[in-house]
Amino acid sequence: MAETLERGILKTWKDDRGFGFIQPDNGDKDIFVHISALKGMARRPVRGDILFYQVDHDAGGKFKAVNARIEGVETLAAAGKISKKWLWLLAAALGLVSAAVAAYAYFSA
């Protein structure tokens, strides 16, 4: 169902809980929005923000906003994740370098 982009105003926002409700411009019922729907935004939402979003269903069949963005707020570039394999290789390399430095210091003294 989440294909068309909807527009609405953030009617309520509970920042401590990370969710709120959007009042859609088309007059439909308020739509639930969770902070996870606003990935990559440069700031957290505040009441009165204009949001663009797609509508989807949650596990209970209720409508919720997904793939949302705040009008006029920059989207941050997602940093690429480093795989665990590379982290292990980096840790092993640092361990080997540390061992080599320690051995050099021990034998040259």
C-alpha cells in the first residue's frame, strides 16, 4: 500500500517516547508516526512540522506513516556500515602491530 506520497502536519509529538500523530491534508483520520519512520533527518520532528510520508499498516492492521521526511529539513547521508568481518580483521591487525612493537621494545633494550 505504501506507494503514494502523502502530506500532513505533525499534530502531536511525544519526543520522550519517539512518536506522534500526523493530521493528513486530505482530511483522513490522524496517522501514527514513529521516529523510525524519519530515518536520516538532520533533526527530530516538532509539533507543526509539515511531513511527507507513505501510509502502511502495522501488525495490528492500523495505519502508520513510513518513509517520512520533514519539509525543509536536510536528509543526512547514511554512513556505510562496516561488516563484522572487517572489524575482526582490523582488530587482528592492531593486535599484531602491538605485539611487534612490544617485541621490538623488549629486544632492543
